[in-house]
Amino acid sequence: MSTAPKKSKKKKPNQRALPLKAILVAGLGLLVLVVVLLWSSLFKSYPVEGKKQMLAIGTGDTYSGFIDRLAKEKQVSFPIILKLYQKFIINDTLKAGVYEIHQGMSVREVMDLISNSENAQMNRILVIEGTSFKQLIDALNADPLVTHEIGKLPYEQILKELNIPYSHPEGLFAPNTYFFAKGETDRKILKDLYLRQVKALDRAWENRATGLPYKDKYEALIMASIIEKETSVDSELQQVSGVFVRRLQQGMRLQTDPTVIYGMGDNYKGNITRQDLRTPTAYNTYTINGLPPTPIALPSQKAIEAAMHPDSSDNVYFVATGNGGHKFTSNLQDHNRAVQEYLSVIRAKN
């Protein structure tokens, strides 16, 4: 009796080995991904110009805004990692002030640094739009946290010390909240404020509207300072600019009170008389044609932009309403009516 040969059983492949290998490969890949993410965000070097620099954090600044700025400047590749780190590890808010950042510090180290108010240097100079260079210098000279080097020199000498190619300092320094380290020199503070203003002016000049009656960007800065002094309402800046630009284009005198006040200097006691309007000075735009020789205040970036982009109306007059803001008109008859309305409001209040 013959028996059929037994079929040999084939060994099944090790079903456990393949999944284990796949898990190891996947785990290794995930680890590599995590390392890449962490390096590209948390452990990447924070960009520092030179060996160290000061990082200013203003009141109201947020970690989200700080991280978004780093991402926009392509300093980090995965901002979500930083935001998760801030939320779950730091779990705190930014502290306003100035921080000293050293070359070689990682983004994580900087984030940790600016979350601790003990690391902050809270010194600051507040330069308000429309104030004068004299007020800025007086504030610097009175600040005990500033190292005084040049602030008490004559203005012309200050400009020479800062290598500024102008003969008059007015308008050349940006009105900003300026954070600085304790002991910072007035030389450094003034130079930084000057560079900020130059940058704002250059950018606005490059993008200016066509047909403006300025010979150069310095004349535009002069106009910006007048606009700054004429209104504190941001929505009116371009309208005021439009009035003065059209007056220049039509050969009209600017006839703006702030220039008269600036030209009076220390003789101004709070009121302008008719005699003041008739008294010639280099800045009295009731007696001179065109622009005054220099700015009359420190104009903000908004005022500079307005000087470069006047409105397109035909208004050449404006007067205060008495209730905030101004009434703009295109002819003398309407202007005189607006003046009478203003006087009625003032009489009613008194």
C-alpha cells in the first residue's frame, strides 16, 4: 500500500518582525521630525546684530505678535512650536522693558528672558508728537538714568557730534517711546531717534504722490511738522495737508498760527495778537511766502505720510469748530461763515 508523500509545511514568515521594524522606523522618523522642529524654532540662534543688542518690548506687546514677527522675518520656521512652548511651558505674558540679548542665545532663551520682569530694564524716554527739539533735550538732560555727553552743547555742536548734515535740529528726531538701558548716553539715544526719523522720511518720500510742491524731502518734513501742530485728529491729517499743498500751488500764503508761535520763541506767552501776526519773522507764514526755513516741531510718521499724500478736495481754508476738529471749505465766503459759527460756539461756552 503506497502512501502519498506528505506535503512539507512551509514556514510562515515572522509576522511580528515586520510590524516591529515598521514601528521602529516610524518612531525614528518621528524623533527626527521632532528634533528638526525643535531646532528650527526653539533652539535656533536668535538674530543679534553684533555681540549684543537691546530688545525693546512695549506695553501691550504679546508673545503671539513677537513670534509672528520672527516668522515673518524668516528667523523661525515653525512658529506654532514657539506658541505651544509659551502656552504650556512659560505660561506667562511678555514684560515691557528693554532686554540685553547676547550673540549665541537661542530663541527659547530669549523667550524665557522676556517673560521675567526682573530681567527688564524699564527706562524710557517718551517723545510726544508735536513737541520741540528743545523739549526733547530738556527731557534728556533732566533724566538721571541717562549718561549726559552732548545734551548741553549748542544745537549746532550737537548735530556735528552726531554727524547729522543739517544746520537746525528741529523735526529730525522721531517722536516715539524710546526704551533704553540704564546709563545709556544721550548721544546714542539722539542718534537712534534721528535714524528712525530718517528711515520714516525716506520711505514716505519714495512712495509720495505726484505733483507735490516740495523741492526735496526736507521741505516735506517742514510741511509734516506744520500739519502735526495744526491738528491732533488723525482723520484730518490728509485734509490739512491738502489745504496747505493747494495754497502753495496757488501762490497763497500758508497763514498758519503754529509757525508764528514758533518764530516768537520765548516771547510767546500763550496768546497771539494781531500785532504778532503782522510782525515779520523767518517763520511767520502770514508775512512770508512759501514754507518756513525749518520744521517747527517733531512730526510723527502719520504726519509725514500725510504731507506726502494730501487729500484730493479743493479746500483751501479750515477753522476749528469749537467742538473738536475743523471745518474745511473751498471758498472765502464759506470760510467766513464757518468762522462765525466757531465764534458762536465759543461765546455759548463762555
